[in-house]
Amino acid sequence: MTSLNQNQTNSKFSCSRGGGKSSQKNQAQDWQQERQDRIAGLMQQLEQGVTGIQSSDDFKRWLKVASRFHTYSLNNQVLILLQFPNATRVAGYRTWQSLKRQVVKGSKGINILAPQPFERIIEDKATGTEEVFKGITFKTVSVFDISQTEGEELPSIAPGQLQGEEGAELYRRLDNLAEHEGLKVTHYDLMGEAEKDPAYNGYYLPGSKLIYVKKAAQVQMVKTLAHELGHHFDAGREGSPRDERETVAEAVAFVVSSYYGIDTTAYTFPYVAGWAAKREGSEVIKTVMGRVQRTVHRMLDLLEGSVPKDPWEGGSQSEA
């Protein structure tokens, strides 16, 4: 692979290849150190940005509202999908009222199954002893999608779509990198996710070797493709909780994009803050710092057409 042109955005990373072996070695070491320093600075910027969002009143209001929405079982998700395919956020009648929204008159409820635990005392007449029998039964309850309600707007920290047409060359190189890895990048939504949720921008299907990138502004597509490739190159992906997987992928997208002069902070900071909502953003970022750095270095080495021996090979796999 040939290197990306860095004359405008990263000229300080260009270095002469002339001179003797000693000079070339020193230049390579200096270049690697500059890269590591810059990545460390970007990670610190990400941590500070996410922490700032999580300390805001808007985030606290969003967190309070988000806690009112249940995570439904797979069976109930299927029931919701069958009855209301375009559902996005569902809750019971009283929950909507507590959020100062009212179900529109005449709206048809979405029937799901709610567990009802019970206790029954069984007496053994022969011995005179009693045993408490505990079990669970289910009853049908109705929930409603947000589109069936009206009232106050819910607080949101959803990242807005990035706008701008910069990054065409980086997108091309990321696309080539995906092809080099045996992955197919497509704009066809095989899973139908973007149709169900307009905020959905892409996904990575490792089993199918497929990356979906929704058509959008060029800078948004660059970030999305870098994010999905971040999933692909994340060696710690398997067995990792989803908030950590998403934090790694988005941090990788932020660092790689920023390395080539593309600012994704407007999307990245609220995205990571949302995924890290159950704990402090700085805690999650520090937990996955090592994974992010390894993934970023691997991707940049490939994008620059130079794949030296991984400095972490043979060492500890623990994350800083």
C-alpha cells in the first residue's frame, strides 16, 4: 500500500528516508514516539470531553429518564416487532404519564408478557408442616411506543450526524484496508437496522465478513467505517461487555480520524458518554486504553503501508 498524503494535515509525521541505517532507525523511533504522544493526547481529550458531558445537568436528566425504560426479553422484543415493526421506545401507560407524556386517545396497545411472581403455602397434613412454594406466572400487559404519545420532549444526548464532505481520501483508504482484511463494505442495509432506527449508521458482521455504512455526509461515513473497522481490529472484542466494545470502536474512530485532521468530537463524546452511562466515562476509557492504543497503532501501520512488529507482541495482554 502507498501512504496517505499527509502534506496538509500531518506534515510533521513525514520523515526523510535518506541517511544511514543508524539515522533511519533514530528517525523511525522519533516518528513512533511522536505518534504515541499524539494518540495519548487525543485519548486524554476524549476522556475530558466525555467526563464533561456526564457531569452536565442535561446528561443527568437524560439518565433519569433512560432508567425508566425497561430492557425487554427476547420474547417480548419479538412480540413488539410483530405488532409494531417501527417501535423505537416503548413503555407502559403510567410510565409515559410520569414522563409528562400522554398516550394518544384511540392508540392500540402493544401486548407483551409481564412476569408475576407468586407464593403458595402447601400444608402437609400428615406431618403438620408447611412448605412455601414460589413460582412465576405471566399476564398480558399493554405498552405503547413513543410515537403513540404526545407531550413534553424527552431529554436526549443522542449524537447528531456529522456534516461535511472532507475525508474522501481517508474513506478510500479505509475501504481498501477493509478489502485487504477480506471484508466487504456495503451501503445496503442487510439487517434493516437503519430502516428501524434512523440514527443507526452502520454495523460489522464478522461471520459474514461484512461492514454496512449508511450513506450520509462524507465525514460521517469516514467515522462510521473507522468505527466498524475498530470492532474488527479489536483483539479484546470477544467476551467483552458491549459498553466497552463500543467505547473501543468509537475511541479508535476518533483517534484515527483526528490523526488525519478530521474532527468527530460532536459525535464521539456524546456517543461514548451514553454507552458509559452506568459508570463514569473516564473509568471505561481507562479500562480499555490498552485495547484502543493497540488497535489504533495496528490500523495506522496498515494505512501507512508499514506493518512493523507489534510492540505488544509477546508481552502482557493486560490493559492499561
